Amino acid sequence: MSLHCQKTWRRRSLAPAGVDHIVEVAFGANVDTDVELLKMGGSIAAYATDNATPKIPFWQMVFKNIRVFFLGSDDFPTEAKIAATRDLNDALQAGFTGRHGIFSSYEAFAQIVDSMATQHAKWLEQCRELPWRKPIASLHVFLTGHAWRNDHNGFSHQTPGFVANALARRSEIIRIYYPPDWNCLLSVMDHCLRSRNYVNVVTCGKPPELQWLNMDEAVAHCTIHSFFSL
């Protein structure tokens, strides 16, 4: 099985009915996979691409009624950013009781919501003392643009402060993962998406990296050896 097929199969196992919405940071490289994974009427919100003139699978997108939104994040008005921050804060403080929530951000910029994550972790901790409170899906914080990447914008991206804040919390609530390659990342996310009542912090860069393990080896590595998780 090719690496692409392995990853697609793994994603399908996590969302067999397809996904509703994809936030895309490499539109040109991933549009084919996105279309394959989206359910009927799904949507893509893209604010970055590896290819300035990407090809798109037009008819596959038409047959699935897929909507595509192109967003220039640098041009968002201040009012919209403030409103989005308030919405995230309200959701975290109230406790998200529906499907899994995945919050993706550059590692350096995630510090903006440090206090929100802390409040959510506090809420989860208190809920453990309430026998009538049912377990809820974990919150997953996905950090990209990590501290050891230093290219054209390394100056602004080198600060692992969000993880430092998370390390100050109890491990019964917050877990931290550093998967060494993409297959390990898939195995980690499979584990995280099955969990309840946690804040899972996963750090992994966006650019292509060395692939150390095949899928079976990655699952064994993550399951048996239980690599760095706090």
C-alpha cells in the first residue's frame, strides 16, 4: 500500500462518513485528498497554497457540491478577529459537548488562547468530580510552524510558550505529544480522537519531513512504547 493510500485509509477510519469542513494551508498539494475525504456538500476554507496556480478536480467537486472559500487572513478586520476570539473563549469555557474540536495554529501564535485552554482544562478537572456529568470529546490543539523551524518567518515563529503553559497543568487533564513523523502523527491523532475529557496538544510541522516508520511500525511505536506524552 502506498503512503498516500495508507494516510487516506487512516483518515477514512477516523471519519468513515467523510468530513464536513477542511481548513487548508496547502491547497495545491492537498485538494485531491480533500475532495476525496469531504462528504456531500462539504467545504474547504483555504488561506495558503504551495502552488500559486493549482489544478483542481473540477467534476469531482461539482458532483459533491463542494464549496471553496479563499481567505486572506492578514486582511481580516480587527472586529472579526475579536469576535472569533470571543466565540472560541465562550465555547471553551462552556465546554464543547458535540463532536471533536480541533484548534490548529502556528505554535507561536497559539499563546493568544493560553488562558482559554487553561479555563477549559479547569472545567474538565471540575467535571471529574460530578458523577452525573458524562464524558465529552477531548479538545485537540494542533501546533504547526514549531520552534525549531527557522526560515523566512522564523523570527516570529520561535516561541513554544503554549506548551510551556500546558506543562504547568496536571497530566490527568492535559497531554502533550511530539510525533516524530507523519505516520506517528496519524497514530497519535487516532488515539486523541478516541479520548475523552482531555486537552491534547500535538506539535508537528507542515513541511515534508523524513519518514522514519511505516504505518504498522508507527502504530506499534506509539502504542507499545508510548513515546513522549506528559
